[in-house]
Amino acid sequence: MSLFPPFHARLVEATEGVRERHGLLLAGGYALRAHGLTARPSRDLVFATAVQTPMPEIAADVAAALHDAFPVSVREVGERMARLVVTDEAGDLTSGFELLREALRNRPERLEGCQVVGQDDAVGLKVRALHGRGLPKDFVDVAAAADLYSFRELERLGAAHEEQWRLEELVHRLESVDLLADEAFEVDEDHLHDIRRFAYAWVEEIKLRRADDGDTERDDPDVPVVD
């Protein structure tokens, strides 16, 4: 079974040269899927690079590579990220194409015919997304890694990609899981129960650290106390 549906496969193929030139590695939900952590379908493509080429230049090169076959527009460009939107008019399909500059720490792997960020980087970037925005898909993806990483390991991986990392903010995001509509997770009832149970357990583990003698984080004011 192919990693990508046909439209995304065509976008990946069309950008092979420019991705190699700029060191763009598959990230996001597809990276987790390539590493075998989740089967969740992704609506957008996300690529990360550690090179220092200005992001506007990278975005322009990617847009040029896509332009011959697809209508494409650059919607947002910053120092560390860019977002393009690509359309397949024949199939009435639209996809985001996100570019990130990251301090990648792991050796990339070639999976499913595509260069992919290492597993720890893939998970760490998703934990950062959970910490920063807490969308349903972030909960789905991070929970998918729960069997491979402890809560502390997940925090370490997320903090490696976020200069403003705060446990207080992570707890806030985790506790928001009950505020999100069930249908937004796009999983069955049992899977949703497991995701929410994962979030509850993580919050509880963070709180219990303050009561654990010898834990170096017990006096951190950002860490909630045990109820």
C-alpha cells in the first residue's frame, strides 16, 4: 500500500529535485506513518530542512517545481516556515504544502521511496505541535507513539524543538482534550477513549512529579501540584 494517495504522490514526485537540493525531508503526519506509528491520513504535506537557505528562496523554488503541473500559490512565508497551497483542478483537490526550518537531530531515513526525518525528530515535532496548538490530529499522532516513549521522553523530544517549552502549557493543552469535539478526531469510539486516557495519564504523571522526593522538577512553578 502506497504511503501517499495519488494527488500527494504526484506532488512528492514533482518536487523530488528541489527537495533534494534544499534537504527537505518528509515530516508531519506522513513521517509518523512512514515510521509505522500511525495510519492516520494526512490532508497536507509537510517537509522540514536544516539548511540555512532563506525560506523565501526555498518556497519560490518549490513553487516553481510545482507550477508546470499544478496551480500553486505561496500563502505565507517567514524566517522558519512557509505554506503553499496546491490545486489539482482536474480532481477538484487542494493540499497545503508546508515547509519548515528545524534543528533536526537524527539521521534521516529513506522510507516508502522518500527521505524522511528520523523517528525521534518526527515524534518531537508532533509533541511540539501538541504543546503549541493541541489540535485533535496532534493528540492522535502523539498518542500513537505512547508505546515507544515514556512521558518524560516525549517531553524531552518536544522541548528539543521548542525554545519556549513549558510544562504548564503542555498540561493546559492535554487538559483541553475534553473540549474538542469527538468527531474532530476522526477515530472510532474505542480509539478516542484511548487517546483521552493517554492525555489524562500524562497530566497525572506530571502532577505527581512534584510529590516525588528527589525529582529535580518538583519546585518548578510551572508544574501543577497534585490535586
